[in-house]
Amino acid sequence: MRRILITGVSGVGKSTVLAALSARGLRAVDTDYGGYCSPDPAAPPPKPTAEPGWVWYEARIRALLDEETGDALFVGGCVPNQGRFYPEFDRVVLLTAPPATVRRRLAERPGNDYGKRPGELERALADQAEVEPLLRAGATAVVDTDAPLADVVDAIVAHAFG
């Protein structure tokens, strides 16, 4: 089974891409939801939805990556401890978008309020400038999500199985 990490800073489209992969019948897990993140990598999550600054709950991520279900597993997230798991992924896809697109998406997206409270948008854009270069260094592919969603997903699938 192939394991593909979909990463990138807030607002680049990770959740949207994961939903589109799932709609194509592929297994996709968004680690911002479902109790995959915690304030401490060794502590069970206190709630099912991640908060900014949280990390992967390592036992749960390890169990997810140890599953042998289907041809591929797409895992989405961007957390400080994800690098510990890079050796377990066959591919690491960095999603990116221009800052103006990130700004618009964070302001308009439904179902996730991150980026709407005072200071969060500025923090997200600073993360893009500071964190994205680090993510780029570990990526096996970089995909610009300013393109049509179908093209973005096609590029990811081609890289995953190429």
C-alpha cells in the first residue's frame, strides 16, 4: 500500500483536496479531525478537532500508517512533528498557493474558523513565509492549488502512483 502525505500551511486546500480524493474512492484522512492531534505527541487528544500548534498523537498516527487497507492512503496535515513520520510515507506532496489566495480562502472557508480571529490571518501568512520553505525541502512534489481542483487532484494521483 502506498502512503502519501498531503501537507501545506493553513488555507492551501488540504481539506478540499482530501475530500476530492475521497470522492474519487481513494482513502483519505484529514488529521485535523477525528482525534489525530493533541497538545502532546504521547497524550491522547482531549477533543477530536485539532487546535493551532498541536502535534500528531504519535500512537494514533503510527496505527493509521500500519494499516494495510487498499492501494493507497492519503494523509493530510501540517504539524511540527510530521517529519518524524516522513520515512513511512512513499510520497510527500506539498500544496501551495499565492498569499492572496490563502488570505481569501481563510476569510471565506466554511467549517473552520482558523484565520478569522484577530492575529490568526497574519500568523497563517507568516507561517507560509517561514514554514513552507521547510516543507518544500522534504517534499517529493509541489502542487499549486490555485489551479482547478480536478487538475490539482489529477497531479497528486499521478505523483502518488507514478
